[in-house]
Amino acid sequence: MLYTNLKHIENAAEYSQIISENENVIIICGRMGPMCVPVYRIAEELEKEYAHVKFFDMEFDNPESQVIRTLPEVSGFMGIPFTIYYKNGQVVKATTSIQSKAQITAILDQEFAATVNV
């Protein structure tokens, strides 16, 4: 179990539903380890600033997380967490290991730029 304040994905069916029903999604797949916890904390902070993005976590050791662990975008990854960014159900970016707030924010701004109707 992941002890974060993010919404948890428990199984592959829930994962599929989330990425199909939401335009902008970030899923952090990891453990409660030293490389993962900082990424969860940053996501918890950014969730308030990026209301147009849905933030989730998924436990890396859960057999159901194979839906993330087998993505072609993560095939060469050597560390966790796997942080996957989805736009309209498609992977638009994937990162591995610890990331800084600036790195995550840059990806969110590039991939999920909020559009303002004028």
C-alpha cells in the first residue's frame, strides 16, 4: 500500500477507466522508497496548482501495475518511480527515478498546457 495523499489505482480496470475518462492524467508507479516519496510529495503539491490534471499513484509491486510496467515507453527504465503522463488516453511522456519539482512542472506545462478561452 502506498501512503500518499494521491488517489490510488488498485487494478488494471480502474487504470483503463481513469485514462479513458480524463484528458490529462499523471500516474506515479512506485514504492514508499527514497526515490519515490519525493515525487509523490511534489505531485501532492502540484495537484492544487494543476486542477486540469488528474494525479494518481499505483503500487509498483501490485501485479495489476503490469499495465504500466509493460508499456513500451518504460522498457529501458532501471529505477522507480515510473511517472507516466497521459493525454487523451495516450502516453505523451514517461520518466523514471526521482524528479525535481522544476522537472515535473516543465513536463506538465509542456504536455498539459491549460487553454484559456478568450
